[in-house]
Amino acid sequence: MKSTPSPELRPLPPTASLPRHVAVIMDGNNRWAKARGLSGVRGHHAGVEAVRAVIRRAAERRIETLTLFAFSSENWKRPAAEVNALMELFLMALKREVKKLHEHDIRLSVIGDTSGFSSAIQKRIEEAERLTCDNQGLRLVIAANYGGQWDIARAARRLAERVAAGELDPGAIDEQALTDQVSLSDAAPVDLCIRTSGERRISNFLLWQLAYAELYFTPVLWPDFDGEAFDDALEDFCRRKRRFGMTDEQLEAQGA
């Protein structure tokens, strides 16, 4: 989590060519643990090390926003023992890691329905966001008890409430109006979404925000995903041509 790139970092294209906003679906903790004869909880603990490594590399690469999918709204369906262990791990991370993030000028925010968490976790989230709110380095977003459909439904409800109150004309509701109401409306659009463990789906993650994101799937299990693996994803992103609905000729005319 250094403020300037480390001299040992491999050469990559200029910062202007890198994604401003990277989102990560951290998958494979259980499979990593099972392959080693360990409990799923041990896999989640190992995954914390990967989180540290990716945050550090994202900061070194001067990525503007890093969003990590930590706990989905569907994860409550997992065995109670695993859910309880995840909640304990989340609380522990909030207690131990936030000071380090603050020291490295990282701003932390949490998106999702935090009302579903214990009062202790909610309190720690509020304290962490308050402590780091003025930091100017990497913005780290943790998606916890988050679901893309929940996010869009909440945004639609907010717009409906404004219409009902006479504050908004239904005809004024367009893509930008909804964008302004979903999570991360104050962040750059997601440029790159990484999913580990070989699965090739987005699992109800940032459905609205991923509209034009590049998708990168890797077979690497999350606990084994490190700074070098993150750089592999960045390199792959830089080799792609993003058209946004235009033709190659139009892009060339714009100097892209």
C-alpha cells in the first residue's frame, strides 16, 4: 500500500491506459482449503492475505477505485457455522486493518445492506468510513451483504418516492437518473471486473455498474491471487480495444 510504484514492479502501459476502477469477485476460498484438507474457514483466512496483496498492488499502480465483493446477499444461505465465521472475520478485519489503510491514505467505504449485520459490525463500518473519509489515495470499496438486483430495486424505489412526492416527473427518469441512485454513483464506472477460481459469471455483482466493463476470468483461486496475478489482469485489459458501440474506424479517428 505504498504511495509510489515500487522499483521492482514490472513495466506496464502508462497510468492513463490502466483502468480507473477495478472490481473483483473473490472466489475460491473453500476450494483452496478443501484441496489442502483444511476447513473452509481456513480458506477465508488465507483469502485475507490475498486482499492485502491486491490492495497494495492497486495502490502501487495508482488505481483510482478498487471494489471487492466480500459477502453477497445470497451468502446468508451458506452453513450457519461458515456465515458466523465470516462475520467474525469481517469484524476482525475492521478492527485490525483500518488503521493501516488510514496510514496509507486509503479511503474505505462499504456498499450493501449493512442493516443486516450486527450492531458491532455496523459501528465498526461507520467508524472506519469516518476515519478515512478525507483520504486522497486509493478508494477501497467493500461490497458486503450486497446484491446487484437489490441495488437497482433500491434505486428504483428512491425514484418512485420522489415521483410520489411530486419532486420528479416520471418522464425525466432515464439511465443517468438511475445511475445517480445506485451504489458507487460517485465513483468512476467499473472498467475491469476480475473473477477468480475459473467461474465465468458475475453472480449478481454490480449489475448496473458493469454495463461496459471488461471481464477477466482466471482459474487462480482467490488465496493464490497476488500482486503479480493482479498485474496479469491489468496487462490483459490494456491489450483490449474498448469500442463503446463505435467502429474501429471511429476509434481511430478519435486517436484511440
